[in-house]
Amino acid sequence: MSRTTVALLGATGSIGTQTLEVLRREPERFELTAIAGGAARVDQLIAIAKEFSVARIGVPTNEARETVMEALAGVEVVVGDEGLSELASSADTVVNAVVGFAGLPVTLSALRSGKRLALANKESLIAASTLVEKVRHTRGAELVPIDSEHCAIHQALAGASAEAGYPDVRRLILTASGGPFRGWDSTALDTATKAQALAHPTWSMGPKITIDSSTLMNKGLEVLEASALFGIEVGRVEVVIHPQSVVHSMVEYVDGSVIAQLSKPDMRLPIAYCLGLPERLDHAWGALDFHSPLSLEFFPPDRANFPALSIAYEAARIGGGAPAWMSAANEVAVEAFLGERITWRQIVEIVSTTLDRYEPTPIETLSELLEADRRAREIAIASLPK
């Protein structure tokens, strides 16, 4: 049996390192042929390349390229967005674990090249849903979600009507742990710290997505992502707080039946699901012990203290480039918070202020999207404290 080639872009982050764990278990099934990562973790990229005998490596700068070339003989090193696009067309399956809007070239290139795209980069889909839709139907292209919530929906929709819009589905229900600040009142949130925001109660993730989880912006982004992925209008996508992170999301059908996917919180399960389709890899990551007590709780989200969720629905209602503006402003604000330039409260305030100044624009071309992203970041940066 020939091995499936894999390009892992974002190899040194949380999703990347867990993808490597899956690949180590299946050396006869998968061959890692391309990797990419940030300039700050070049040493990790070199170590991965040595372990897996990777032939192609992507880095963001020429300086990083020189470092890799000195350490590894006989490898091809590509640079920047153009290099990422090359790598995204080079393997059977492309894992897009690049953080933020920077993952867009990977998403578009993989689908345009007719590859299976295992997507862990929600921002590129949210900002560029119109552009992604144009290429996702390329012959051979397949878009499968690594996010645990969307992977759960993907599985729960297996028995649904294949008609556009899923007419026998009443709603998609995305679950959220509530993040580290679940149950906090307004006074406590006023003094929330970076360390507290990064202390997620159930998931181990990168800093950007962990901060997004603390504000519930991550769940707002996932609402838009679910709508784009499955072709279901945003009004049929709802969010519930589920502190145990065992039910990863649900599909409610028109007859009242609810199909859910359950497991312990372990990202290796959705990664393995996306890599192995149509087969399931036999590793039982996240398997539950039903002989032990198991409590499942569900609550409505606190939109008053966590307004990011409502902002996401509003961006979807506005349409056009509004989701791209929201996502770009959020990236700016989260970066500023991680750099301790703003308070936790100010993250969502900056996103809201930026969206209030939204300049209606269609997103039909890449240049229009890039301009919308640039303009939103410009406004968000101007909103930061001097």
C-alpha cells in the first residue's frame, strides 16, 4: 500500500505537535514530506525534518532559510507566503495549522490544487469564505475540519440529507467550555490578567486561540466557520456552554433527534479522523470510560459579560467584508493583550470599535480581501492606547 503524503504547515504549534504524534503512530500509512513554521522555532523545524526525513521546509524569512540550509543538507527551503502556497500543493493531505489570517495562502492553494485540506485555521475561512467557496469544489479537493467542534458536526451530519442546506437539520449546536472566566462577574473580569486568560480549564492550545476562548471570540469565529463549512445560515448555528468539554458539538434534526460526538478533550482524535478518512485510525484517543461517573452540564452563554459572541453574529448579519474586519481587528487586539499593551476587557472593545467603522466592501477577489484586512488592522491599531 502506498503511503499518503502529508504537508504539515504550522508544524511547531499545538496542532502541529499533536499531528506529529499521530504520524508517529502510523509510519506505514503516512509520509511527512513538507513542514513549515515560524522564525522563532527554526530549531524545532530542523529537529522535525531530521526525525521524519522531510525534504521540503517552509520558513518566513531568508535569515531562517539560511539557518535551515546550514543545518540540513539536501533539503529544499521555501520562504514566505509564496513558499507556503507551494508546499500546500505538494502533498496528498495538507494540514493547515498556521495561526490567523496568515493561513489563507495554504487554504486556497491546497483546495485549488485538489488536495485534502485538514483545516485548523478558522480565520482564513471566516475572512475569505467567498474565495474559499470558489475553489473548494475543485476536482479532488476536500475540506475537513480539525477543530473539535466542527469535526464533531462533520461526524454527526453523516446521516443527514445531502441536499444543499441540510433541510432535515434544525440547527447546529456548538459547545464551549466557557474558558477560564466562566462564571466570573463583571467586577472580576475588569482585573483579569494575561496569566489567568491563558489558563484554559480543559484544552491545551496556542496562546492566540486560548485568549480567544477566554473572550468567547473563538466561539463566535466558530459560528461563522460552521456556517461556511456546512452551508447552513448563521441563524441555525447556536452555542451552549458545556464545562466538561466531553460533548464536542451536536446536530439537532427536525424530528427532535440530537446526534452528538463525545470524547475526552484530546485534539489527536479529530486530527486522526481527518487524516484517516474514510477509515478511522485505531488508537482510541479521547475514549471515555462509561463505567465511571460522568456528568454533562449545559448552560446558555453569558452574552452580557462576553459580548464577542454577539459581535460575531452581527458581523455575519452585516456580511460582505465585516467578518474579515472582525477577525483582523481581533488578531491585532489579542496580540496587543499578549504584549501587555491593553487589558483583557479592551480586546473586545477594540474589535467592536473597529467593526463600528466598517466600510462596506464586497470580497470577490484576493486583492479586495487583502485591502479589507489591511484597512481593519489600520483602524484597530489606531484604537490601541498610545
